[in-house]
Amino acid sequence: MKLGSYVEILHYVDDLAAAGAYYQKLGLDALGDDVYTDGRYHLHLVQGAGPNPALRYFGSDIAALKAGGLAIEGDRLISPAGVNILLSSDPPPRALPHDNVARAPDITRLGKFGELSAFIPDIDVECAFWEAAGYESIGRYAQPSPWGIWFDRIMLIGLHQDDVDEPFAICHFSPDMKEVNGQLKAEGFDLQPFDMGGDPSDLTYQKLMTPYGLMFYLFTGDISDANP
């Protein structure tokens, strides 16, 4: 059973206006009510402290989800690796940008959204959780370490088994990401090598470290045919 009919990425910040201005510099559009979109997901800024980032679903049948075996405490579900998911029975506050369209637009400078990416200690344990929560595997691989992508038709989760202490991250792909990363770096954005043992001058893959506790993975690659 799906967690809900609408999902947003929750991002807790200390300064809503400054954070909103920052994400608009990356090309996210302001929708009002501190919600910003890349054309595929909605990033909802929330004043205060909290687990960064988290997911929030609306249109959730919480009683049915509990009856289905999900360990929901109050309005919250937490994956074995610590990903927080808030659940609300309220109707969706807006439509998702990819609802009822053949192809959602790429509106940011960052190319196409690929997944919410999480490094986890045990992929079998973690994927069992997400599959119980209504996600289906759309690809699972053994190399370079166990990883895969899960999809519930409105959100993509990438699970990567590795002993890496990094937060849940938003992952984007673009064929010309090297040029994008070069421009972001020139503008003063905090970009760091994806692999600390790699060539620091190679802009093919970079981590964008925001001032607000959120990380973006920026990869060179073409995933224009991927969902949603």
C-alpha cells in the first residue's frame, strides 16, 4: 500500500528567506508557502530544527498502513537507516509537477532529478522497509557495491550499501554537468569532490554542500528517459 498520494521533501532551515533565495539561485521555482520546485519534486522549507532532509506524504491512510504492518509512531515512520517520513491524512496541498503530464520539464540549472540517495549499512534490510511502504524496485545491482533504485510512482529512492557517514541527498544528472559545476564553483557555491580520493579538479561528479544542512549530488550523465 502506498504511503500517500502526494510527497514533498522537507528541509528544516533557520532562515526561510535566505534559504529560499539560495535555492532560487539554483533554478528552483517558488510556488508560495515556502515550497520550491525543480519541475519534478517539491522542496518545502520549514523554520526550525529537524531531520534534514525528510519526506512528508499527504493523503495517507494511516490506520490502513499500520494494519499493513508499518511501525508508525504518531505521524512518523523511520526507515532502518534513519530516513524520517511524516504522514498526514490531509488532502494534498497542491499537485505534483509531474502529475498527468507525459514529461515533466527540467527547470533548474542542475539537470534532471535522479533520486533521493541514501548510504545504508544493509541493503536487504532497507529495501524490505521501502517495499513494505509501497515502493517497487526498478533496478538492483551488485557493483561497485550493492545498490538500487526504488519507485512508488511519485518519488525515487536510491539505496547504496556502503560505510559512508553522509546525509540523505538529492541527486541530479545532466549531460553537461561538468560545465554546470564549473559555473557553480565560479559563483562561490561550495562544491566538493564526490570521491575525496579523486582528482579535485575533475568536475564530472561533485557534491554541492548547502549552508542549510542539505547535500546535492551533481553527476554528469543523461537520464532524460527516466521516470518520473
